[in-house]
Amino acid sequence: MEPPNQAKPGERRDFFKQTAALVIGGIAGIFPALAGLTVVFDPLRRKSGASSFTRVASLVSLPSDGVPRKFQVIADRSDAWNKFPQVPIGSVYLRRTGEDKVEAFNVVCPHAGCFVDYNTKLGSYLCPCHNSTFAIDGRIKDTKSPSARGLDSLEVELRQGTEVWVKFQNFQAGSAEKKPVV
């Protein structure tokens, strides 16, 4: 008669087989699981890149009389998984304020996000959604305007003396504070 607490040789072999199968299966399964987690969490790992300067126009395309001109901003755009080279990402109004100085405004109205137009007869920007007017320097022109702030100005750089580069970004509409949209 065998002692009751001693395992049989077949049971011991089965234990080792099952343990080895679990260890090998775990090692083999960890690589696909890590690859899947990498794909799922990839958008969180990417930095929401702060917008950089983009070439928008040539200085000679801006009239020296200070009248604003609308330009489309073309740049590379990417989302979590796709990259789109050289696509329109927005528009800006550019105007000369001096021989080598340029001012830029985002075309989006800070009140409700509509696109503003420049009215040459009035010499001001007009939002067609709520009839608010903005002065040529972007300030609110009409005191009854529902917009809580003036047009959103953007950083401008002149490079090589002839190229106008703008740091394009959008801002939250409907707020008195100028907050960048991330």
C-alpha cells in the first residue's frame, strides 16, 4: 500500500506538462497581446503637435495699402493613424502694416465659428452669421456685437525677406478668452 500523500508518477508528469504548456502558451500569447495594446494606445502616445509655422504667401502678393487678402493655409495634416500631405487646413487674412510687417487673422469668427468676410466698401470684417463687424486691426467695431473678443491674431514670420510664414491654429469659439483648440 502506498502512502496517501505521495503523488503517482503519472500525475506528476501531467503537472509538469500542464505547467510547461501554460508557460509556453503565456510566452507565445504575450507578443500578440502587446502588439494589440500598442495599436490601441498609439493615439495616446503621439504628441498633439503644437502647430508650427507654414508658408502661406509671398510678400509681393500683399498690397502695400494695407488691404487684407485671404489666403488658404496648405500644410501636412495627420490624425491618429493617417498622414495627409499638403492639404488645406484653414484660411487666414494677411495684410501689410509696414514695409516688412504683416498681420494675420484667422478667418473664423470667435463668436460662433462662422467664416468672416472682408468688406472693402466698409473697410472692415463682417460675420454673416450674426452681422458683427470687426475693425481692420481685428478689434470689435460694433459695441453691440455678440462676439466676446476680436478676431484671433496669429503669429507671423517673414523669412528670406519675401516669404510670409504663419503659425496657424484654431481657437475655441464662444469664449472671451483666446484658447487654442487642441
